[in-house]
Amino acid sequence: MSESTTPSSTVLLRRGEVHSPADPFATAMVVERGQVAWVGSEGAADAFADGVDEVIDLDGALVTPAFTDAHVHTTATGLALTGLDLSGAPTREAALALVRDFAAARPDDRVLLGHGWDAARWPDGQPPTRAELDAATGGRPLYLSRIDVHSAVVTTALLDLAPGGLARGDGPLTGDDHHAVRAAALGAVTPAQRAGAQRAALAHAASLGIGTVHECAGPEISSEDDLTGLLRLSAEEPGPRVIGYWAEQDVDKARELGAVGAAGDLFVDGSLGSHTACLHQPYADAGHTGTAHLDASAVAAHVVACTEAGLQAGFHAIGDAAVTAVVEGVRAAADKVGLARVRAARHRIEHAEMLTPETVAAFAELGLTASVQPAFDALWGGEDGMYAQRLGTERARTLNPYAALLRAGVPLAFGSDSPVTPLDPWGTVRAAAFHRTPEHRVSVRAAFTAHTRGGWRAIGRDDAGVLVPGVPADYAVWRTGDLVVQAPDDRVARWSTDPRSGTPGLPDLTPGRDLPVCLRTVVGGRTVFVQPGE
């Protein structure tokens, strides 16, 4: 496969499998001026062969719409790719050894940055102490975010760089203290380092067949310069397109920064791992119910302001009490401006993990999009996982009920929340199809749709995320095993390969099987990734 494809080229792809509702048996596709122009059979493709700029022989490869990751922190993802990754550390001692080695290898860094520790998975269950980190770094500034990015451990030297009055105890920092030390740490990153991290993250996304990312920025997460710089870089350089969200209750600021919504991680609560998600009943392993940042009246005011301004509103809500506050607030806003206007705005909720039948029904009633991360269940679900530790087995089994959301007609958009969990689109589809709680599983096709078309619908575009004539030519080419069609009456156990089904096939994602390998990613007709050697 060549690397010459540009938006102005007319390209014929042939001798493959094209995943298209326009033709379930398509083996060829024509792209013209950045859009899909035709899909069809190999025999019909001969009519186009002499009138194109390039012919790509797929050699049996699969062509699908490019994935959309609906929740990403791009700069943080790039810094994690190029910085210290503690996600694989099996013990606290191993994590400290990695910190020592990283500090020794980066003598010129003003602040050492790392991510991914998870004490809940370590034998002693304890995070590194400040004294241990001071010793491991030789007294240098260090910021280490927990895997959920809702708390962090730091060195004394970093506390000295942050505003006064911060907690000086030995535990992880949360809430405003965490936001303050994170701002101090990221403030030491130079513009060049930041742009380099963004390029690294977008290049990695492209290599995984991701054509679009939703950047969830905000004043407590990154900075205005970070968002505007990322949007500018995406517009000027080939790569995945970036859709920006700004998590602040300032509609004018979101519009000024180029965001499509005052949304994303506008915190109603925190996270389960850090004991800051807001619950109706106390944590099983802590004597409190977490932290509430916004109540229903604040949610209502923000939804009204965004609806009247023609922007999306959106909220980070994980705990059941936080989700209830959002639902009550959106319903109050609908009472004020009208249900039809609220539904048309397609406001969205990020994470939405602890749902009840009542809140699921409210999502459907109010037209709310659930922007969710199936990898959370793969990582923290199950009877022995972090969810069960925090909530007890019975409550943990209710989390992330994707099947119930789809049955109710709630739009789903899948994402990673990277760097919380890695960019991994096929792994995300697998996690939803093989949810640790069987009653929450969805079909592979439904999960694939949520990770492709769902991301486009979440920004108000119903015409994209599929390979049909007239849509943006955002697609990926994959080396994969046999394609299968999942039987609609059995979501996991039985598979049908009957070609008479008339339904496009997808890779078999049964756990243990290899995931597809991306050979090429194209965004708007421009090739942004080609696998070396292809």
C-alpha cells in the first residue's frame, strides 16, 4: 500500500472486505475529494479503474469506518507515552524503583511527570509516601497521578512550587489540592514539550485506526493554551481530527476557545478509585459518600445557558448521587426551556457508571448521550475488582449497564478517557461485548457502532461514521482473521457466518483471539498512518 493518498486524490480500494451498510458484500470502495464516492463489488470496480489517481490492492484486508474516541486528554496521553508509566508496576516497591530510574534518566526535567499507579492492585494496598518519593527523586519536584487521574502523590519539592495552604499530610492529594499541584506540574511543561506530547498522542491514535478524538479539556484539567494549541495543531498538521470540549460554566469562554460545548469533565463528582465519586449510600470500604461538586440547581442553570447559546452541555458524573443530580438538573432545565430544545441539543454525560432503571429512563427521556468507557469494567469490574472493593459485590454488579441503555434508546459514544485507560478501540469493543457482568453485554456490532458512528452522533452529526457515499472518507484498513456476523438472539456464545444474513461482518473478538492490526488510517481522504512495510 502506498502513502500518497491526499484529500484531492481519487482512490480505488479493491480486493478486500468493506464494512458498509450500503452493500453488505462490498469488496471495493472509491474515495473522491475527501469523501466516499462509491462502495460495491469487485466486478463493478473495473469501471472505475481507469479514472482514478491511485489503486490500492487490499489483498483481503478489512476496511471499516475510522474509530472515534469520545473522551481523551490528549496532552496527558502524550506525556504518559513519553514519560513515566506506572500502570504495569506490580508493587509499591516496583513503582518506587521505576521512579528512581526515571529521575536518574531525566536530569534536566524541571518537573518529573508520571501516571498510572494503582494501590488497589498492590499487595499492601498503600501508595508511595512523600518521604519515599523524596528519597527516590533526590528531592526533585515529582507529580504522579493515580490511574483515574482524580488524585496524585507528589514530592515536597512540588508542594513548594504550588500555592500555599495545601495539605501536607502523607496521603494522596484530591479535590482542590490535587488541581493545584497538577497546575504547578503542568505549568513547568514548555510549549514545545506540550506540542511534542500532543503529536505523540495523535500519532499513536492514528496508528490504532482512530480518526477523531474528543478532547475533554478544562481549567482543572489542562489550560486554555493547551486546548487552543491542540486545536490549532490538528487543523494545521495531518492526523486525527480533534473535537474540543471545555469543562467550565462559562459558555462564552467555551465558544471563544473553539469548543463545541461547555462540557466534558465538568465535575459533578470524582472517581470511585479515589473515593470521590458521590454516592447515595457510603462506600463499602470508607465511612462516607464521596464528594459533590455541583448540585441539581447548578446543573440546570448550565444546561439552560448552553441550550440557549446553541452549545452542548455535559458533565462528569460517576456515582449514583451525582447521576441523580444531573438528571434532576437537566429535567429542571427542560421545564424552563422546553423538552424538545433540550433533546435537540444532545447534552452528554461522561462516564455515567452507577445507573438505576430510573436514571436510564431519564437519559432516554431527556435525549442525553452516555459517553462511556467499557475498558473501566475490563480493568476494575468483576467480583474481586476495585468496584467490588469500593461498593461491595451487589452494587458493583450494577455498574456500566450498556445493554439497558441501548434497550432504552440511549445513544452511546465509546471512549477511553486516555490516559486513564489506553487508546485501544478494538479492545474497547471487546470489553463491551464481553462485559464482566453478562446482563450488561451488548453485541459486537452495537459496540462497534458506539465507537464509530456514536462519536459522530455525540457531536450532532448523524451522517458520518459509516462508509456510504457522501460521507467524510474517514476509514481504517485492518489485517484480521475471519469475519463473523453475531447472531442477534445470542450476544456472545453463538456466531453465524452465513452469508445470506446480508449483514456486514466484523472480526471475531472472543477473548484470547488476536485483535485486528491497523494497516492504514485515512481522515478526510488524507492518509495519516501507514503500517511500516505496507
